[in-house]
Amino acid sequence: MSVQDQIRETVTGNPIVLFMKGTPQFPQCGFSATVVQILNACGVRNVVAVNVLADPEVREGIKQYANWPTIPQLYIQGEFIGGCDIVREMYSSGELQEALAKIPAA
Amino acid sequence: MVVTPESIHVSITSGLQCEHCTVQGDGQHFEAVIVSEAFAGKSRIQQHQLVYGALGDRMREEIHALSMKTFTPAQWAQQAR
């Protein structure tokens, strides 16, 4: 399976996926840490976090997947939501909470 | 090579028609505020992609931390009020 297929499978097979540097417990980048904090503040418990530092192919592949050159990247139900700036803006405006509320309960 | 806010400003404004663009930063972390008519009718993701497009390979190779706020001229006018 190609990296692109692997990424597609991950983001479509899980309701909330965060590609980040480090782990939610030990983020290794301020922007990744911010998104983790925001998701925590939204009460999200089921995020699938992918540490791109652990896999150089995924780290490069995810940039192509969304045509987005930076990490973190948040996906909700397969849809690319944005990086740290956009997630922060959407959290402030309440749009993120709305998007999260639309996820059907598993 | 040292990345300066000025050089990021030049890259953004030469690749994207901007009404307003400010870039601040310390050589590691940068913050940009960009106002462009090109953002009209576009999602936030598309707006940021336009800026990333203007920065091209610099985004991959040199610039590791760029935070940005994007506005259309109309949004910017409201913001300034």
C-alpha cells in the first residue's frame, strides 16, 4: 500500500485524526501542542494521533495529501480541517465545536 | 541562511497581489497578516494555500514556523473598526 493510500485509510477510517510532531502526551512542536490543547478543551477523547516524526514517509506524504506544507494537520471524518491557525480560529468562532458535534456517535 | 521577516514579505507580495501584508518574526517563528482580494469567496484552507503557494519551496526548506491570519479587504475593513 502506498503512503497516500495509507494516509487516506487512516483519515477516512477514524472520525478525528491529527498528524502532529510528537505525541499528545509529549508534543514536540508548539503548534502541535496547541491543537492537542484545543481538542482537549473541546472534550475530544477519541483522536487518533499520528506522530510524523516517527515516519519520514508519512511526514512528507501528508504534505502532498492535503497540498499543505506544514504540520499539524487535523482531519474530521476524512475532511482536512486545517493547521494550527485555522483550528484556533475555528475554536474561537465555535465552528470547530460544531464540526465535532456533527460526528455520529460510534 | 537567515530567514528575515522582510524576505518572507517579499516572497508573499511577489507571488500574491496583497492590499496589506505585515510579517513579524525572530528568525525562527513568524507571524503574517495578509489582506488580499484573491481570498474573496475562498475557504480558510484555500486562502492559506494561496500564501503557501506564493512562498513555494521556501515553505518546505527554510520556513519552519509561520503563523498567519488572512482577510479579504472587506473583512479587514471590519476588523479595523
